[in-house]
Amino acid sequence: MTDIPSVPLPIGFRDVDATAPEACVRCLDCLHQLPAGRAYKARALAALQLVPGCAALDVACGLGDDVVLMVAAGARAVGADCSRTLLAAAQTRHSATAASFQLADAKALPFVSGSFDAVRIDRALQHIAQPELVVKEMARVTRRGGVVLCAEPDWGTFLLGGTHSGVSERIQHDWIRSFQNPWIGRALPDLLSAAGVGELQREEIWLPTHGFAESDLLFGIEDNARKLAAEQPEALDWLEHYRDGEAYAGVLMLISWGRKL
Ligand SMILES: C[S@@+](CC[C@H](N)C(=O)[O-])C[C@H]1O[C@@H](n2cnc3c(N)ncnc32)[C@H](O)[C@@H]1O
């Protein structure tokens, strides 16, 4: 039996350094290794339309894997994040590349207006209060005609596989409600439009997990089941069935992008 962490992952990502850096690193690494995680990220990268020598920014870059992919696509790419722990890991992991990293709050980016050709954010608006301020900042630092892109899950689409019951509904509900902005995915076009981004495009990509290990790493299933067991002991039976059965889960990723007007 594992200990229940004091902080659920979705709350940890709001302030990684002060909460659960190791769990956050494990979760990020898991997603970047999943074929479906790579697939939606590849689609987002293509939508940025990077050309050799262009300037690109990844806001809330985490461990910096997407920054390295932007460098590989020919961009002069910068990753910005508010976590010193994640940035230090990114710098160490990617020191052999031309990727650069900067400590920054996504709501007050330390870059000159219009200085990037392409700016992206991936799975971070779900954690940040007042996401509209972040998208406005992203548009501010993008040059006119440059691409601004957001990729976020919409937790209204979260599927928790396994036996359906009151327990599974509650585990699903508790997970969804631990996000700052659970329904951010469907809000992306409006946020971009309000920030002065036009010619909007949208794509939805299913992000599934298969088996207990990756489902749990990404969706905190065991933690939520064990917490619920304090109130409803049958949550432990549900967890056992889920773990021993054909465990799976998934969420829809929404990618929305356009050009700064
Ligand atoms: C789920 S991770 C996503 C990381 C990366 N974009 C990826 O796709 O792997 C969320 C990231 O948002 C960062 N973050 C949260 N609030 C932030 C803020 N106000 N400013 C900058 N980064 C923030 C966290 O430190 C974390 O790296």
C-alpha cells in the first residue's frame, strides 16, 4: 500500500516547488512517453508552422521536452516556467541542445512585445487562476501574424474505465474538481479570440491510457480511491478490481490556435 500524498497532482502543478515535485516529474515523463501523448504533441508542433531561425516560446514548459522538439524543428526556442525545480531538471536534461530556459510567471512574461513568431502553452492553463491573463500575455509577446497555440484537456470528457458505480463516479468527480479550470479545453477558442487572435482552428485528440500504471500516474486514481475509502470503505474493493482488471482511462485534448491580428 502506498501513502496518500498530501497534495493531489492537479493541485501540485499549481506550485510544483512547494508541493510535490517528484510526483509531478513522474507524471510529466509518463505523458511524454505515451504514444497518444506524443501524437497530440506532434500535431500541436506542426500547427505552430515553425521555420528555420524563427523565435518560439513554450509557456509553462515543465521539463522542456517540447522546447527541444521546437529546436529540432529549426526554431530558436525558449521555455518559461515558474518552477525552479522543473527548470533545473530541464536545463540538466537538455544541456546538449540549443534550448534555453527562463524562470517566469505566465501572467507576466519577461519578454518584449511582439518578439516571438510562435508561442504555445500545453496543459498548464488548467492549473492557473485567471487563464485569460496568460493567453493575453502569450498574444502580447507574439508578433502580428505569428501563431498562438493552446493545448489543454477538457475534464468534462474524462473517462474512468472499470466498473461503473457510485464509487467510480465519486473518484471521477473528485479528480475533475481538483483542477483549477476543469473545463478549460472548450474555452480555448474564446480565450484566444478575446486576446486578439484570429483565423482560429481547432482539433480534438483522444488521450487514452492502458493498464494500471500509466492510468494511475496520469490520473491519480489510487490516491483518490484511498482518500474516498475514509468515507466509503468499498472504494478499496473498487480499486482492487480496477487494478486487477483491464484498467484504462482517458481524456480529450483540445488544441486551439490562430494568428495574432
Ligand atoms: C502539467 S505541467 C505541463 C508542462 C509542459 N507544458 C508539458 O506539456 O509537459 C504544468 C506546468 O505549468 C507550470 N505552471 C503552473 N503555473 C504557472 C505559472 N503561473 N507560470 C508559469 N508556469 C506555471 C508548472 O510549473 C508546470 O511545469
